[in-house]
Amino acid sequence: MVSLLICTHNRCESLKDILASLAGQKTDKDFDFEILVVDNASTDETKVAVEFFRGRFNSRLRYLYEPQKGKPHAMNLGIKEAQGDIIAFTDDDCLIEDEEFLSKIAKTFREQGSAIGFIGGKILPKWLGGPAPEWVTQSFMGPLALLDYGSQPFILDKNLAEFKRKLFYGANFAFRKELLLKYGGFKVDKTLAQDTDICLRLVHSGEKGLYAPDIRVLHKVPAQRLTSKYFYEWFYKRGIYRDDDEKYTPKFYHPFGVPFWLVRQTLQFYFKSLFSSQLADRIHYRCWAYFNLGRMMKLAKGTS
């Protein structure tokens, strides 16, 4: 059985959209599924929305409530309560148009056997405010929670994850339940990037993932995310929450805990953002300058 987890907080209208898109999922003699909506301390009509759709799923739709705010808490509750041996994840702002989405997940794990512990698929955009600006290039897909590594499957191992940063995102990945239990599920002390964190922990422990391009979801991208301001803020926050800066920190003294090379690199990014001829390049370099500013802020606070 495949258990699909949807964690949600105060987005009942968007939740209705994804539940409606899932209502036609197919099953057969070799495969069944359940859908678990984990309500993460919502104060809106989330429970009512789930009850409204319950009849469309022939008892396959379940409602869970997690009172402690924070998506990792909700995901870990879902893992604990899931009845399937495969646990898939998507988000409440996604749409799933493929009626065989869940059966493809089950089939992929069945065909791969024990060699593969988790899989990730494509996350394609559904632009809500018209087409994206021309400057929104492939390098900006991460901040929009989009993922497309092409049409060819590949094995995700430590080398590929570390040096190519080809990780999977929480809007469309799935795991063997035993693997999630073995490695303790999602870290509750991480407020960002829980999805990439668990991928890295798994591959560092010797587990392997599979990129499955035929397993796809659509992710709704509102117009307010297609602004340079949104990207600058996203990169700054990612810099603050980066976990591995300590291994780049020199052993010798540096002012305020910030290494000189990081200051120099940040200034280089900033000046490139001023003088690059293409708008996409200017925004790209400014984003990385903000990312480094976040890293510098974290390092400086760590020494205060």
C-alpha cells in the first residue's frame, strides 16, 4: 500500500483543489492507497474540507491533527500513523493530474526492489498569474519549489547529492516506511529544507534514491513569488539556515566570526549584479549576495 501524506496549515481552499485532483486515482489487484491529511494546528475549515471529500475516496481518506506547529511534526505524525509500506509526500498547493500517480510510485518501488530506498519525481509549474518573467531561468527553480532534472532516470547517491546538489523536494518524493523509521523521520529542529536534509542524511548513510521523471505533480506558483524581492528574501533565509558553514570557517581569527573570503565573494556577487548586461544575471548575482549575507549573519551571531 502507498500512503500519501499531505501536511497543511490554514490553507483549506488550496487543500480542496488537491483533494479534487486526487479523486480519480486508480487502483488494481496489486496496489491500494490511502491519503492522510495532517492538519498542523489549523484554525480554518481544514477538517470540514476533508470531511466533504471523504465520500469520494471510499474510506481511503483519513484526517489527522497535529497540535504542535511545524511541518516536521506533522510529517512525523503521518509517518507514524501511515498504514502503507510506501509513504509518499506532496504539498497542499500542488495538483496531481495523472490518475496513475500513486500506482506509478508503487510500481517503481516494486520494480527496483530493495536497492532503492526512496524516489523523487518532477515538480512542474502551474503559473497562477500568467507566464513567468523571462528572467526566471532554470537557476531559480529551487526557490519556487520546482524540480525538473530531465527525462532520464538516474540513481541518487552521496556523490551526486553532495557535488551536483541533485536532491528531491517534498512536493513529490516517496520512501519505504522502514527507511524513514530507521533514520528517525524528519528533524523537528529544522524550520526549512526538511526535504533536502533527509535526502542528504539517507545518501550519507549509504542509501540510494531514484529520480523517476514520469512521476509528476504540478505546483501552483502565485504571481507574488515572481518578483526579485521574493527571491532575495528566499536566498537570504537559506543562507541563515545553512548547516555546513562551520566546515568552511578557517581556524585562524577573523572579525565577527566571518571569514575574509566570504566577505570578498559577497562583494564580487554584488558588483556583478550591478554591471552584468542581462537582467537574469543581475538578479542571479544579487540573490547569491543575499545568500552570503544570510551566512555572514549566522556566523556573526554565533560568535556574539
